[in-house]
Amino acid sequence: MSLRELLERKLFPPLRFACRGGGEGAAHLRGLSALCGAIAEEAEKAGHPHEALSKLVEAARAFDRAPAEHRADELRSVLLRVREMVALPPELAAFAGSPSPKEKAEAPAGEAFQLQIQDPTPPPRRPPARRAPSRPAVEAETHAPARIVVPAYAAPLARIPLSTLPGVGPKMEAALAKKGIQSVAHLLFDLPRAYQDRRSVKRIRDLLPGEKGLTFGRVVSTQEIYVRKSRRKIFRVVIEDGADRLALAFFHVWPALVRRFQPGKSFFVWGEVKRFGGSKQIVHPELEEAEERDGGALSAGRIVPVYRGMDEIGQGRVRAVVEEALRRHLSEIPEILPEALRRERGLPSIRETLERIHFPPGKADVEALCAGASPWHRRLAYEELFLLSVGLALKAKGVRVEPGHAFDTSPERLSRALSFLPFSPTAAQRRVIEEIARDMGAPEPMNRLLQGDVGSGKTAVALVACLLAVFDGRQAAVLAPTEILAEQHHRNFSRLLEGSGIDVALLVSTRGARAANEARSRIASGRARIAVGTHALLSAASSFEDLGLVVIDEQHRFGVEQRAELIAKGKRPDVLVMTATPIPRTLSLVLHGELTQSVIDELPPGRTPVLTKVLPARDREKAYRLVEKELAAGHQAYVVYPLIEESERSDLEDATRGLALLRERFPGRRLALLHGRMKAEERDEVMDAFRRGEIDLLVSTTVVEVGVDVPNATVMVVENAERFGLSQLHQLRGRVGRGGKKSACLLVDHGSAEGRRAKERLATLERSNDGFVIAQADLEIRGPGEFLGTRQAGLPELQHADLARDARLLEQARSDAFHLVGRDSDLADPAHRRLATEVMERFAERMSLARVG
């Protein structure tokens, strides 16, 4: 592969993404320096050394470090470095500055197609602080009620204005633009939000008050009625079908409306039927003249699409425009899925899909259409999941082909590592350890995700992995999201490795400069073979002698670029990311589809299921009586609040006020407060006292969610439980029941605007202690975005697929995508060119982070 081919395939797509909208995409591109570094190494190994490559990496580092608002300027520097090696394609050259004559002459013929799939004229720029995250696809303005994302393969239609369609004048064009529909492409990909079954035309006498119905009638009379009380006119139309009559009422009267209802004209009428003055009436019905269409009615005698936010424009007018757009331009939309794959999966073509989604055939299942489960909705969902999976497959391939270190994971080494555990691993732990050892023994870098429920023993597995690295002369780093968790890992590792000569360093930011500098010195010199820490490990001041393994605990709390920073401190280190927040398989495949995955699905012996009970706030005293009983038995308890101190904008109970109330309720008991804003020394003092049994009742915020292990704690009370996600409550619940004693978690429900929905969620915790069951329920109830939290990095926003509904479809799409990439690893087959372009356009940011797990 030539240097130009390497840059075209791996660097130009994310650079195109960054250049979009006059450089707006630059603010959302991450990890460019890591990508450029990998490209530089690959180029040198392929025999293409170039002095500009090192300058390119430096320019990319400056780009990554720059504030979002200045990245467009740094992007030009990156492009200029690329220009020193190869001619830039026209769109990149235009952003960098006027293209040189050489670039004009050398621009490849293939670039003509690349240009065709770029965005149309970008929407007006907005201030960076208010700009929503960029999406790598042609899309509507963010002020639209629903984001309309147009695939890159349909981008040519995004350049065709709506005014070219019959019936779309300036007013309608402006009204549609306010809804985010700015082109023919936006119109076709703005899918109906619902469908109405209007296949049956009822006689007027069969219409039932209180129900919506479709009927047909001829105008017999019209009348304008002035209502003195409201000082407005009502226009009343009476139609008949030969056996009965129906009144139509309009509260807004204008000349065109009056002229439309000429006696003798026939209309299809749809709306909610009401009783008024002893007769049936429909207020502001939806109408379609029987004579106005040669090709049949669009709003009657069929399944009718209903579009979001179009009532002001008129659903009927929108349907007519959509039909015209389909008639004129549907044939211009290319097929992106391989034909053989479509046939194998029984998927309709994209043209049939769009036609049938907008105007379903008469025999279609209305319920399936409304649920987004029709064959045509399924096609779009599959396409979305397939493209994402192709991107993940390419990313996984990029990780696997990089050379790494093959550790000695022989049975003798593994037995030596296991000997440091004070217990015999469970069957699930042993299976996962063997999977990790197999990966570490391979020459390619390990990139594995380890999932395990609360208390399943992930830390023990991580220690064994670290020891395999240490025994091979390398260092291991364990990154934790909180100091409490980092301190617990350090304490456990140090205890288990006592007397072994293996130094474990703790690096956190609140221990003071002297302690931090001392830890950094031990790590950099190699004296410390295992480094445990928080974000302090990521700082430029932290370096390693020979980092061979990176373990990232509670990985969802770190951004992709933060994980990349630690990984970059070693030379192709193996990576193990762990989470105690169970992730449903569908969501895991979307977030981490390029990682091999292990699951510890068995709890160690002695762990007792925690009894969980939801109590209304008025019954809080029942919870306190149980706490009193457990304290009297010599055990300890938690009371968890969502806030630290009272806020004027919140009605949540707060920990500081709660501490004062609980001291009154439990006189003579030793209480203490723990929260994340405390100084490290204060927090250590409280936690150590709680572990020693010197504190009976710990009042805390969610800082105890992970990393707190006190076997004598047997009861937890969670205030405002309705405000937490199920998975977070499950994590909190895992702080009790760690010592084999019967334990309980009491969830105090204060009631909320969610009401019944919140009660259903909390009831799930009463029924199950299985974190994966709870996570799936949480996903189904809240959706993936809310399930993960707004700060979760890397989750693509899916327009058509539903991760709770489309599990089987995702499995199929993933299998097909990995098989395809296995056969055509670079998507170089001409039949896959459009597919490759689409993947890079949609997932450019994810693809640019090829080395990051």
C-alpha cells in the first residue's frame, strides 16, 4: 500500500469529517494524534518513511490539545503537513487554503464520487457554546422537533430544494424548513411517526361518537355562524351519503375554505366524531376531495401516514408533496447493501422501503407499522446496525494487526499468579482468567471487556492479569474513576502481594505533591511494578518504564480519549476494561463491538442475596426500625442521599440535613458523613473508622456506589430512590450483603412526576438480584442514552434501531458485517465502495480512534 493509499483510507475520512460545515466538525474530532501516530508507524514499516510524518504527529497533538473553538485553525496546520507528503483532495485543499497546481493536477479521478456524497450547503453557523454535537451525516438543524438524518448515499437529493416540487410555494417551503425539512432528501427520510387505518370507509350512520372514523359524503349546505359570546365566526358544512348527515365545523374561516365547499362536491372526511345538538359533528376534519386525484386518494381507503408536527401545514398537503417527491426522485437513491446479503436476510430494497414506509400497501400490518417493526422499518434498522458493525469490525481489525507483546502465560506462570489469591476461584472466574491469559499470550494486543456483577470477583481476575505482566518483566497500570476505589484496589493488592517483593504504587491527586512525586518516581523508574490510581495516572508528568498491561475499572466513567492517553504511555500494551455495571448484550455490542468480551456470571460462595423492599416516604419509620434492629445486633448501616447539601432548586433530601435528622432519630449511635467533596484525609479517616466498626451508621452520597467493602454492613436505606437509575441502585445495593449475613436494601420512594413509571422500575429491584436482568429492564424502560448517562462517550445515536427490541437483528447485522470485513478487509471491492464511504461518513469520529478500546 502506497503512502497516498494509506492516508486516503485511514486519515482523509476523519479529516473530511472535521472540515465539514466550514470546520465545525473539528470541535468533535478526538484522538487524532493517536491515529496519526499509528499511521506513521505503519508507513515506516511499509517502507514509506517521510520526514513530514513526525511533523504531522506533532500537528495532530496540537490539534488534540487545542480548545474546541480553536481546533479549526489547528486543523489547517495538520492539512499543511499532509500536503507536504501527498496532494490533498479538493475539499481538504479548499479548507487548508488554495490548492497548489500540483494538487489540481494530481487529484484522483475517484474524488469526483467522494465529492458527491458531501453535505449540501451547511446550515447557518451558531455560537460554539450552543452548538449540539456534530453528527457525521447530512442532517437538519437542531431546532427541528426531530433530527432528520439523511444517509450520505442520498446526499445528492439533499441538494434539491423543495421548491422544485409541485405544490410547494415559498410559504410551505419556509414552514417545512422550520421542521428541519430543507430538501427532497430530508422530506423522504422524515419518516411517519404513526399510521392510521383508513382502509374502511364507514357510512355516516355507523360512525360512533368518541371515536375517529373515515366516511364519505356530498356537500348539501354551508353556513357562516357568528357566535356573540366568543365574537368569532364558525363555518359549518353539512354532508350526506344518501342515508344520514354529518356536520363539519371550522373555527377559522377564510375565503379559500368557503369556496372549497361548493354544493354537490364529494369529500372523504376523517376525524373524531362528537355529539352536538343531537347530531354528529367533526371539528376541523381532515379532508380529501374525491375528484382531485387521478391516481386514487392519499388520505382515504388506505393506511395513511401521519407526520410529526405537520398539523399546521396540513397532513394531506404533506402526503401529496411526499408522493410527488417519491415519484420524481425515488429512482435516484442507490442501494448500499450487497444484493446477496439482502436476499439472504429477506430485506427489501431501499427504494421499496421508502415507498412502503410512506405509503404502506393495503395488506400491511398497521400495528407493526406503528411499532416500527414492519419489514421496511426492519430494513432501515438493519442497515443502521450493519453499518455500525462494519465500522466496529474495521476498528477491531485495526487493533488486531498492530504488533504487541506475547506474554508467557504457560500453566506454570498462571499457577504462580493464582497462588496469590487467598481463595479458590469460581468456575466463572477461572474461565475468564483463561480467556485473558490466552489473549495475553498472543502477539496481538489484548483488547478485552470484562463484565461482572457486583461482588463477582473482577478485582481478583485483574490482579492475576497484572501478575502475568509483572512476571514477564513489564509493568501494569490500574485506572479507577474515584479515589475510594483506587485506594481499595491499592489496599487489596498490597495485602495480597505482601512479602512478594512486588511494589504497588498509589497515585491520586489529593495526596499532596510530595506523595504524588514519590509515586511517580517509583513508577517511572520501574521500582513500582503495579501502578494504581485515578486521573493522575493520565497526566503528562506520569510515565512508565515499560507499561505492558492497562486495566481500566468502571470504564464507562472515562471518555475514549482519556483511555487513549493511558494506553499511549506504553508500547502496544494489552488492555483490559472492566465494569460492574452490567450492560445488556445489545448495548454492549454497539458500544464495545470491537472488543472481545468476558462475563463473570457467578457469584463467589457465601454471598447472600439482598432482600430489597420499596417503601413510600410516609413509611420511612419502618426502614428506621430495621436499621435500629441491625445496629442492636452489632451490625452497621448506610443511609444514602442523592445530594450533599440542600439546593433551592431541588426537593431532594440532602445528606447534610439528613445527618442532623438521623442523629435525633438514633441517639447514642455513632454517625458520620461521607461525600465526594471531602478532603482525601477526611474521607480516609471516615472510611477507616467505618471499616473498624467505630461508626454505626454512615450517611453518604453515591460516593459509596463502588469501592466500599465493609462486610459488617447489613442494611442500606436509599432516599429518593425514584431519582436513580436501576443499575445505579443495584450498584448501591451491592455495598451490603458482602459478609454472608442476611442483608436488606430499603428504597424510599418520595413520588415523582414519573409516578407509575418510577414504581414499575423500582419493583424490578424487588424481584431480581441479577444485575443483567436489571440492566435489560433499565434499558427497555429508559432507553440507551438515559441508561448510560449523558456523559457516556461513544454511543452512536440510532435513528431506526431499538436496542431493546432489535437484539436478534443486531446479532445478524454484526455477524454479516464481521464476515464481510473478513473477506474484504479494506472494503476495496468496487461493490463495497459506497458502503465504505457510508461507514466513514456516519462513524468518522469512532473510526478515527482505531487504537482505543
